Amino acid sequence: MKRVFISAYVVFLIAGFLWFLFQVDNENVLAYWGGVVSAFGGVIYFAAIYTFYRVPRTPKNLWSFGSTIYVGLIMVLTSLYSNPIPAHYVALGYASVNIFFWDRYVNWYSAYSEEEFALEEGSKMPEGYLSDLENKSHLISELLKQKAVWIFYRGNWCPFCMAQVQEMRDNYKEISALGADVIFIGSQSDEKNFSLSQKFNIEAKFLTDKNHQYVKNIGLLDEGGLPLGLEVLGYDKDVYRPAVLVTDERGIIQYLDITDNYRIRPEPQEFLTILKGL
């Protein structure tokens, strides 16, 4: 359901933005400008997170972008009050539906439901297998011989994941100086993981769970989490719920953050403080 929603919403925004721009070109009235402004709030947000607003965390309510959508509705209502012709009700319908969709994106799509996890602070990292970029299989216990920061992420297509990897690169030297590994676990192919490792050029481990069984066992599998249509780019429709863990030399989880909102990742200082304490 969510994977259909997000793809449909992006199409809805772009189509509406272009259609109302066309209408403004034919009839320069406030109602159509309201439609443009309503669509622009969402369009600029989705464009921004892939370009100039590359951040690993956002405000929870995204009010700075969402307020534009409400301004668009007010413009449409103002126009209809002074000139209530039937054609302008199209703009009213669009702006009203857009507010509903935006609310669903912020408060439903972005959020994860409560789940039971096999991970908890103070317990040992569960045993299992993960594969490296050379397709070699590794027992989890082999990776627990020194301190480590574990990052489960959705994939190269997710702008918040990429911003988080960038942030980890910026903090890599400090993490390494504290005697800890950095381990990224993504649901994508080895080729895409290799591309990611080359892009950020850090001496971290990029691992995959070939059949998603380990990630499913620990409760971090987000089945059908890939936005509809991205399969054509070679991504698996099942992705991983973003999470950050810190384990000590015994494999005990000393820090655990399993996000309840994919737009909000933990601040590095949180787990750096734990590492320093170890």
C-alpha cells in the first residue's frame, strides 16, 4: 500500500504542477496560481531531498514545506470567494486532496508501526550470516570481535540513507580512532553496494543479506518498502528498516536506535558518546 502511495503522490504533484502552470498561461487567475503553489510545496520538497536539502534527519512535521500547500489552498478559496466559476473548483479539489496526501505522507508514510524486535540493548547480537562485496559469507560472530557501529539502511535510492552514509564518512576517522568498525547492511545488490562504497570511499564493511532471512529474523525487514516503479532500476521491493547499533568486543548491543520515522536518523553524537564510554 505504501509503495503505491508514494509513487502515486509524486506523479500527482508533478502532473498538477504542470497542469496548473498551463492553465495560468491561458488564464492568469488566482485560483490557478493557488493550484501551482499547492503543488509546488510537495514538488520542491521531493526535489530538494535529492539535491540541495540532503540531510539525514528532518523536522517531524515538515512545516516549512507543508505551509506552502496550505497557502495554495487559501489562494484558491480567496479566488473562489470573489469569482466562483465552476472551472475554478478543479483547483479547489486539487488543493484539498493535496493537503490530505501531504498529511498522509508526513504522518503515515514516513512513520513505521510498532514491531517486536529480536534486538535490545544489553543483549548479544543474534547469530546469522551476511555476505561481503566479494560474495563471501560471514558469521555475525566473526564481525563481533571488536567494537562496531552497524547501520541498516534502505538503499542507494533513499536520499536520507545517502545523507546518513555521508555523515558516517564525516565521522569515520573519529569512530575508527575509538577502535570500532563501521558496518553498512543494505537490501540491494552487491553491485549497488560496491557503487556506494566507491562513491563515499571509506574503509567500512558493506554487507548484504542475500535472502533477507537474517534481517527478517531480527525484525528489520520492511516487506514491500520500495516505492513502486524503482524495481526497473534493479532494486528489491523488500528493504530494511533504518537502524543504528553499537556493539562492544563481546558482541553486546550497547546502543540501539530503530527509527520510527524514516526521515529521522540518530545524531552521531549519541553513539559516539557510547563508543567513548566503551
